[in-house]
Amino acid sequence: MTDAGSGDLPRGPKRFRPTFWATVFTIPALIILLALGTWQVQRLFWKEGEIAKRVERSQRAAVPLPRDFPDPAAVEFTRVALSGSFLHDEEFYLGARTESGRVGLNIVTPFRLDDGRILLVNRGWVPQERRDPATRPEGQLAGPLDIEALLRTDGWKGVDFARPPNKPEERFYFWLDLPVMAADVTAGLIVTEVYADAVASELPGGLPIGGQTRVTLKNDHLEYAITWYSFAVILVVIYFLYHYRREDDSGGA
């Protein structure tokens, strides 16, 4: 005979029973995680478009430099053919730049075009110890010259609080400020809407090393999106497992 007071009591079926405070915290967290994932997807498509634009413009046949630039961003990364002479005595220095893991700087030199205008050209990278033009005389090419370059726009491309100050008095810049630089070029009509990055080419002495434009960009946004969406899924799973309980189980309200 079985004792009525012994043994396990029958337990009710499991049901989904959400609690108030867990729901209050979970819903905003889920919205934030989904928003972050969606933002990364949008950044992914933007970055892919930016890379495609750079590649397409930089690989076209070189065209003459436009006479004016009503929208400089619309011509950025366009390959142009330039004819003229470098004004080596008035070069500027753009740091700190790396090449194959080595820290150095880029040489930015005014280029007097055949039509009389002057365009600043980033000729390429040199090691820090070769900043002095006297240490690389072979690469100081005399004109007239025909070169190809990619048009670029100036200005600081990062967040404002991290922007380092330029040193115009030393002709040293961390980011190019064309109007300020133009004031230090002694003669000629200076183009201040754009400058140009010289494409890679063989130079006597091997310096400067051209082709400093980064056409391809790091694009990790798909991985970031997957991460945020995965966190959202994990949160939902934990929420449901926590609230999927038997009717007679006790739980916080």
C-alpha cells in the first residue's frame, strides 16, 4: 500500500511564461544588437561601393587634368596624365607614413604644368633618414616630364579629436591642407581643390616610392554584422530557455 504523503507529485506541463523585469531588459538589448548588426550590413555595402569606385576610376585610361573642380569628390581617384616640371626646392613632407612595415614620410612636390598651373603631387614614400633631398639626388628628376597620377582631396579623414596639428613652418604635415600649403609655394596659380598621388614607377635611386594611394580598403563589416546578429540570437535563446518552465515552478515576477 502506497503512502499518500510519499513520492513525487505530478508536475504540470512546461509553458512559456515571461517575467516582467527580464522582458524589460531583454527587449531594448535585442533592439540595440539588431540595430548594430544592420548598421554593419549598411557599412558593408557602402565599403564595397567605395572600393569598386576606387578601382574603376584608378584603372581607367589617364585623362588630362580638368580645368576646374566644381565637385572635387566626384573626380577623386581619377587617373590623370600630367606634363610639366617638379619644383623640388619647394617640396613638403607628409608623415608619418609606412611602406612594407617601415615608418617614413611622403614627399609632396609642386608640379608646374605646361598650362602654367601648379598641382601638388605626392611623389611617394621615403625613409625618415632620407628626408633631406641631398640623400636622394637621383630621384629629383628635372623636367619636362610626363607622369600619371590619381587625383585626391585634402583634409583630415579621421575623427576630429584625434587630428594631429600640422607644422607649416617646417613644411611638415600629418594631413594635407592645400590652401595653407599653397601660401608656401612662391609662384604660379596653385590648384587648391585637389592634389595628386603619383602612380608607381621606376625612378633612379628607387626613391620616392610612388603608388601610395590605397585603392583597396579593409572590409570586416560582414564579420562584425554576424557577431552582433549572433549575440541577438543567443540573447533570444537564453530568454526563451529561462522562461520555458513548468506551471508549478516558482519564478521571479
